[in-house]
Amino acid sequence: MNPAGFVAVLRARWIVVGIASTLGALAGVVFTLLTPTTFSSSTQLFLTTPGWGYPTTLGNSDSSPFQGDQFTQQRAGTYTMLAEGSDFIERVAARLGESGFHGVEGLSVRVVPDTVLLEITGTADSADRAFQITNAASAEMDETVRRLETPSGTLIPIVQPLTVVTAKPASEPAGPAAIPNVLLGLVLGSAFGATWVTFAAARSRKFTDVGRLASWTGLPVLEFVRRPPVDDQVDSDSRGSFARLQFNRELIGGGSGARESPVLVTAAEEGPNSAYVAQGVAEASSALGYSVVLVDCDFRTRRAHVEPGVTDIVLAHADLEEVLVPARLQGPARLTSGSATATPEAVLESESFRRLMGTLSTRYDRVVVFDSGGTEYVDSGRLVQVCASVIVVVESNSTERQTLVGKIDDLRLAGARIEGSVLVGNPNEHERRSAFVSGTQDAAAVSGAVGTTDRPTPPLEGDTRTRRSRRKANT
């Protein structure tokens, strides 16, 4: 996944990342509340080398102060290892008048980097207790070093500890550190959330961007269109996308793709997307000066069939002139699905339906047809027999690959010529709303092509359609 895709995933799933970050911060708060309060007290011992650096030895490189420091730093590592042993801790406990390790576990001895300082820190549940542990450990370390570093037959040790920082009772708790714990939880939660959504997106078989849609289907992505509003009507924000979609149809067809009529608009999943995109395509064609009719062949949706339409014409219950809704202003004429029927397949396969579509193709420059979408029924395969081309609608973050592949296979088995696909989603799911992506491009090129048609639609060379008057339907 490239950086642009990663950012797009985070923008689309920011709620999940936010929830994970919040839970991480809350975990830090809980950890802080459950952690016992502790106090610390520290002291520092300076490890001197009394036999090094006297005036009588300054001229000897083996007895210089520098060599003494090197020797002490090497020895200091041994002292810290001794302090970690059970024998040392037992002796510290004996100085405190106790036996065993109780209360002395919070003892640490370390060498201050690049120095000859030995830092001893005692930690306990009270300031006084920490102070006592530190003093006892300091005294025991002083005695241990002197005993080990005093050669036999002499009174002066090679290494002599001197207290340079005296231990004091702590004035405030050393832990738990509330702010670092919360920040750590926040960072870990954010990292987990970002990793999870990225991994989920990488393994997801749903289409989230035009690049994935083009590479998986091999079809051109004609346009990205915002998700339909509540009333499923094309609004001002979507008209520009549908105008680009219409231009892209002409572009990939060499000026002939969008001239083929009728065109079927069908969605991979059942729902309102087919009708929404079909309406947008019809209005965009009408805005170019064509006479257009929008035909509703959605006989499956459970909705009230209150107006006569296609089924009434096919079953000879009404004439075309009686049920056709004429065009208004620059909009398309409309033909509703008509009265409910128990056998939609019989309507679509009838000779009357074929004659109806032929009549509409003769009267209008453009005939845009839509169905209920989905793969449960084979209405799309039946409509392909009377339509010249097909536009497949895919819903972002909803349509799965298996569903779309099944839809495309069914259409191709029926002999459909698929112009391309249209991705429907929320504008914030993509960095750019418009996209014209050829299915033959690879994923990297696809990402770079997004938004290349986000500009006013130019007319094709030699195309004078926008300057001619509308041809009225012969109704």
C-alpha cells in the first residue's frame, strides 16, 4: 500500500483509530490507578584510586590518573553485578534488621555512563523506607569494595568509595508516572488502530478506491460519484461528476461509446445506486442537447407501483403516449416501471418489450435503462438483449470482489458490451472525487491518474452537439 492509500484508509476509518487511541489512553489511566505508589531515594559514590596519581607516579604511564579512571570504570561493572546477587541483598537486609528479601527488592545499583560514579537507588512504598534501604545499601557497598580492593598486607584499598551525593528522604512519589503512562497508552492505541485498519483494508475484498477497482476488474473506471442523498436525487454537487462521466464515456469510445443506445445501468448490489447513476447519466446527456428518455425496469424493488409504465404498455393496459412523462426544461423524459407484476421475467422477455425499446430508440437520441441491480435475478442478462452497452455501478466499502466478478461474468455470458464501471461513495473516502482510470493500467499508474479529469468537460474535436437544438420526442 502506497502512502496515499495509507492516508486514504486512515481518513476513511478515522473513527476506528480514534476509538483505539481512546482505549489506549484509558488503559494507561487504569494502569496508573492500579500501580502502587512508590518513593525513591538515591546516593552516589565516587570511586577513587588513592594509589594512582601521586607526584612520585605521575611520570609513570601505568600509574597515571587516566589509567586509574580506566581501571575504576572496569571495576565498577563488577560492583553492579555483585549488587544484583542474593548475598549482597541479604547483607543489606541484615543491616536493616530483617532477614530474606522482603522490602529490599526495590534496590538498584548502576554506573553513571562515562564516569566513575556508582549510583545506588532504593525504592519502597514509603519515603522513610526508601531512605533506609539506600543508606544500608550504600554502607554495604562501601564495605564490600574496601574489603575486595584492599591487597593483603596493606591498609589502603586500590579503589576507595567516597560519598559525594547524600541520600535524602523523597519529598514526592516516584511512581506511577501518570502522564507518561497515558501518553504511552495513547501512542500504542493509535498504532494498534492504524495497523488494524491498514491490515483490514489490505485483506479486504471490498472496493475502496478506483485503483483497486480498475486493477481487479480490468475495466475502465468512468468516474467516482458521491453517494446519493437521502432522496436518491442528483444534486448540484453530483452534476459535475456525471458530466465528467459522460465525457469519459466518449473518450474511451473514441467518440462512439456514448452514442450507442440504449445503455443499461446496473449495480453489482441490489439497491438505489442503479437508479441514481442512471438518472445522472440521463441528465448529463440531456444537458449536452440530446433528447433522452430514462426507463425504469426495476420490477423487483418492494415499493409502491403507483404510476402506469413499462408493465402496463407491455401487457397492453396502456399506450406509450399515455404513460410517458415528458421532458421538463433540460431534463430527460421518464418512463416508470409501471404496475406491479408477479412475472418480471415474462415482461422482459416479451416481444412487446422489445418493440417498446425499439420505439424509444427511434424517438430519442439516448435511452438510459436501469434495473434493480444485484445478482439474485437475471434481469440484467435479459435487458442486455435490448441494450447496446452496460455501465456497472460499484459501491465503495460495500461491494465485494466476488459479487462484482459474478455480476460481470453474468453480463458477459449474456453478450453484454461493458463500457466501464462507476464507483459510488462518500467524498471523504478519496482525496479527489473525480477519477478516470483505464483497467489496463497498473495500480501505481492508477493512483496517479485520479483526478486527471477534474475540470470542465471540453467538447470532443468536431463535436457540435452542445450547439444544436434539442430534438423533441415524437410523442
